[in-house]
Amino acid sequence: MCLGIPVELRSIREGTLRTGEAHFDGVAREVCLAYVPEAMVGDFVIVHAGFAICRIDRETAARTLSCLEEIAAASLSVSLRAAAPGARRRSGARPRARGSSASSARQRRD
């Protein structure tokens, strides 16, 4: 699955390849603006793999970032519960018997 992140363009550099400095969660990254030639400083764009792929309005960017924060919080909560002492294993998951790995089988043959 691929994920595009909304970022704000803070500066643009014209040249052979048009690029811009994009800010997300306090981190600045250089992104390629070849697919969004209409993008201007202050615009929000969706970035995937270093390429701005479309412009979006500020409200859409805020809603998307809020959803991503909720997903991250829920994922962290699930991970913490799974790591807690006494946590139940997933359905169908069984612990491996000791010495059942391929390397153990090789050692027994030798």
C-alpha cells in the first residue's frame, strides 16, 4: 500500500527540475514539483516517494493529517497491548516448538 502525505511548500527552486522545500511535522524535505507546476509557496500538496502529486486545500490537508494521527495513535495502542505481559496471541498463531527451526534440523543431521 502506498501513502501520500500532505505537506506545506515553504520555498520553491526553479531550475532544470523544479523542486520545493516541504514541511511535515517539523521536518523539512526537498520534493520534486514536476507533476504540479501550478504549486506555489504556501500551497499544500500530497507527496509520495519525494514527488508532489497534487495540490490540496488547507482544510483537506488538516483533515488528512488528523486522520493519520488517529491511525498512528490506534496502531500504537494495539502494539502496546500486544506487547503487554499476558497478552493473548493472534488466533491461529502457535508458538514454535523448541529446536524446530531449519538450523536446528541441520544441526541434528550433522
